[in-house]
Amino acid sequence: MTRVAGIDCGTNSIRLLVADVHPDTGDLIELDRRMTIVRLGQGVDRTGRLAPEALDRTFAACRAYAGVIKELGAERIRFVATSASRDAENREEFVNGVVEILGVEPEVITGDQEAAFSFTGATGELHGDDRRLVVDIGGGSTEFVVGNAHVEAARSVDIGCVRLTERHVRHDPPTAEEVAAIRADVRAALDLAAETVPIDTARTLVGLAGSVTTVAAIALGLREYDSEKIHHARISAAQVAEVTERLLTSTHEERAAIPVIHPGRVDVIVAGALVLREVVERVGAAEVVVSEHDILDGIALSVA
């Protein structure tokens, strides 16, 4: 077994996984998994730059993660940066800060690479040879991947819960016009994804990342977030629609009072839920298989 650390730095959160991985079998024993909301993508869609305060939050999380990695004695580290840092003019400032703190250069991967890591991490434990559509709803982008044992096609499109919220939402709850604008963006992005990914041909829809797991936790009626109950839960299309409608009509305070919504997601979960509902309706899925394993697990496996 090789002890590795994988870091996924996205638009809304930065996450760490330290695990023992068997390089031949792909077996993974999780030692530490954690997430910090840093909102690295704050304002990037509007300004094209990473905000100083967003970089400060991200570097503080990196320092905390460096301590965990040292304590657990990970032999190798891979730091993957996704949508926000791909889009930013001042990404070198971000890269230099990470190198100084962690001693490893962040890899600003393409959307297709991001999709492949997500697929590997999400489907490693699923049995059967049916064709799967993996949908990873992030803060700045959403990845669509179709395959069974291997990736057949993948596409990353610029719709995510942070990007859509910043672009369209000015009221709380959002107005009908704002909701319509989000849906229009999502539907256009689905059309774009469908040009290269046969999203309508998969038998199983697998949903990843915080928007999906939060919707699942609400649908399951959990009083506190429980990853074991959420992992591989099956949430019906009707439940997705019901939770989305509940969120659409709730205020910030009402959403904040729902115990399974992380404080850092309260203002963006409406857009995230809308993306999920549009995907479910577009592909005609009866349910979503929710996975707690995602790009982080794919990154850890790639290191080993």
C-alpha cells in the first residue's frame, strides 16, 4: 500500500483525502477526508481574476491540510485545481502560494481530465457493466461522463452553483425571472454537452459533489449530515423535484436552518439543485445514485 494525499481545489471548496492505496488493485483505505468552503471562485465569472480575500482563505486551508499530511506521513501528494483557477488571469499567484505552503505545484487540469478523475472515483465501487452517466456539479463547472468500466465520452461545461448564482440571482428567494435565466443556461449547457457525450443513452445516473449530496441529505430527512447514509443512496426524480421546489421558495434564513446544508452552501444550493433537476428531467432518469466518492478518490488512485 502507498500512502498518498489528494487535494481537489474547486470553485467553492477545497478538499483533502489521505489514503492508503494499493497500486495494482486500486483498493483504497481512507485515513482522513475533509472539506473547507473557501469560495476561490468569488467574482471570477465577472472579473476574470482571483480575489485577494479568496486566495487568503484558500491558502489558510492549505496550511491546515499541510499539517494533516505531515502528521499522517503521506509519501506522495497531488494537488488538482479546477474551474476557478483555469479561468483566472492571476492564476500564477495561486500557483506560487500553493508551492510555498505544500511544496507541490497545483495542476490546473482541463475539464476532460476533471471528468475522467470524477468517473474513476465515483464508479470504482459500483457493480455491473451497465452504461453510466456521471454528473459532477461543481461551483464553476459541471462534468458529464459516460462509460462503464472506462470513460467513453466526457465534457465539462461552465455551469456551476457559484457561477450561476453570481450571474443571475439578485433576490432572496430568487424571482421567477432569475430561476428562468438559470434554467436557460443549464439547458443550453446540456445541449452543448450532448454534442459530444451521449447523455441520453446511460442506464444509471450517478450524481456527485456537494449540491447532489446536500439534496440527497434533505430528501432522506437527515437531521445531521451522514456520509454513510448518503453514499450510494438512491433519490427518486420526484424527490429531487420536491427538494428543489422547497429550496426555491425558501429564504436564506430558512435554508440556513436546515441542518444538513453546510453554511458555505446556503447561498448557492438553489442553483445547484436546479442544475440537478434539469439533468434528471433531460435524461429521463427515474432516480439518482448518489456517490460520496468522486474526483478526490480518482486523484488518490492516480497518485498511487
